[in-house]
Amino acid sequence: MGRRTHKRRGLGLAGLLAVACWLMSAVEAQGQSSAPVKVSVTGQVPGGLYPGAAPTAIPVTLTNPTGRTLYFARVSVDVRDTGSDACSPEWFRTGAVSIPKGGIAVPAKSSITLPARGIPGPTIQMRESGTNQNACQAATLTTRYVATPGKGVAGQAASPGGGRGRGDLAFTGLALTLLAAAGGTLTLVGLRLRRG
Amino acid sequence: MIRTFTRSKKRAAAFGSLVAMVAVAGAIAYFTGTGSGTGQAQVGTSTPWSVTFGASTGTMYPGSGTSTVNYTVTNNGSGNQHLNTTTASVVADGSGNVKSSGTPVSGCLATWFSVSNSPPAGTTLSPSASTTGSAAVTMAESGTNQDACKTVTPDILISAS
């Protein structure tokens, strides 16, 4: 059996590998989307807000309805409406919480409420404006919570005491396609170098 | 046979490496999620000022003397509150008699007494903070029998706003 035969077999295997990877990526792409997944974020400010009072930490619950663990690197709150034109939203100061090391994991089909794992909730505070703020007395503010994604960290527990799920490091369909292309290209380049 | 890389082979190898690096970069893709929701927050309301009195000093008589009492205004609320001023007056029942410790003193008329208030300066007080003022009370000579007021300590009302 000559060298040419080996090369042909090698090329054939490389081609099969590329096709297999492409098919895998196609199947994977059908089951998941690379578009961000929407999760529910709810919060309730405990007690009332008063001019000049210290910032109040807000317990915020992140609910992940998907079948994969999701990571969040930042949770913020802002005041959308005060219910009165005379009650200025500027009188309320909010503080987002930034979560280091890739974000906090919310396991699949479950929720987590901040503060948790040493991570506090976002804060809200009513500033002392130095002016009459009576228009805000007894006002019910509408607040909006936003959770922005994190990248996740290998080794971070998906759930307290639990193992890591498949979604911890989930590849997207695009990623697998690129992997297939890379594998095929490297194989072909290697064979061409040997033949040359 | 000794084979060496030609320029075209090196280019091919470099291209292959580039594709591999791009592929690896693309492969490090995590599922991410975005989330949002709305909630509510309640703003509190103001809390009535607390006014407490110190011991009075001095004694008043019909047509002479002054009894002065210091008072303290405290913010018992949970947030800052602005104190504009205070007013002071002698407390009377429906018949015009003064009250002493909440009890009307028959025949001792509130109109015989005057209060000169020295209010604290207008200020914004944080929770539990306080400020002080004083009220000086004098008794007028009515030209009538004022014995009903002997040893009486008329109640003084301080209104803070």
C-alpha cells in the first residue's frame, strides 16, 4: 500500500470528520438559540423611603425558566415613575450590584434571591433635596429591575450543593460550526503540508 | 528526503492557525440571559414633631414676673424633616379657663396670660435630631380678683410645623 493511498484515506477521514461536526452543529442549533434568554426579575423595597435616609437594600429574585444555568453579572434598579410630576425621580438614587468573577449562577428552572452567596441586592435611596419634597409623601414608585448577563465561571456551582449541569458551559450552534470548520481546515492543511 | 516549508505552505499554515483561533474564540460561548421586571417602592409620610418641656424657671404675678420654660422639638420620623417654626399659646378650656396638667382651673382666665415665644431657627432635622426653643409667660393685672390663679402652672401649647 503506497503513500498515496494513505493520503487519500487521510483526506477521506478529514472530510468525514468535517461533515460529522457540521451535522452535529446543525442538530445542536435546532435545540437552542444563541439569542439571550429572558428571565424574570422581581423585587420589593422593604419599608418606606424617606428624605435623607440611608440606602435600602432591595431583595431581588431572579427566576430562570430555562433548562440551563444562566449567569448574571449585574442587577440594577431604576425609578420609572413616581405617580406625580411634583415628585421628581431625580430625588431617588439607585445603586446597582456588580457581581465579579463571571456573575452569579441561577440554576435551570429555579430562582435565586439576592442577597445570596455574599452578593447584596441593589439599593434605592431618597435624597435630601433641600427643598420641599412633600409631593412624594406616600407616593408609590414604579421601579424597574434589570439583570444583565455574565459569562459564568468554570467550576462555579450551578446550585448550592449541586453539580454542574449541561448548561454550565453550553456551546451555541455557531460555536460548533466554527469548531467543525477549524478541525477540517487544520486536517486539510496538515495533509497538504505532508504531501507537499 | 528533506522537505522544507515553502512560502505558500507557511501561508497555508498561518491561515489554518487563524481559523483555529477564531473557531476557539467562537466556541467559548456561554448561554446568557437577560432579565427585567417591574416593582414598586413606597415613600413614607412625615411624622408629627415631638415637643418636650424642661423645668420652668421664674414666677409670675399679676402685673409682674416671668415664668420661662424651655422646650425641645425632636424629629421622631424615619427621614429628614424640615422644621419651619413654632408657635406658643396658653391652653384654655371651652369657658376660657386655663388648664393645668390638662385640668381646667375655674376662674383663672387664659386671657390674663401672654406668651412670648422664642422659636428655634428653621432647620432640617435628621431622624432623632432635635432643636430647642423657649417660651416666656407673663400674667397681666386684670383689676379683678385673680386668686384662682394662685400657684397655678398654666399649660402651654407649642405647635411645631
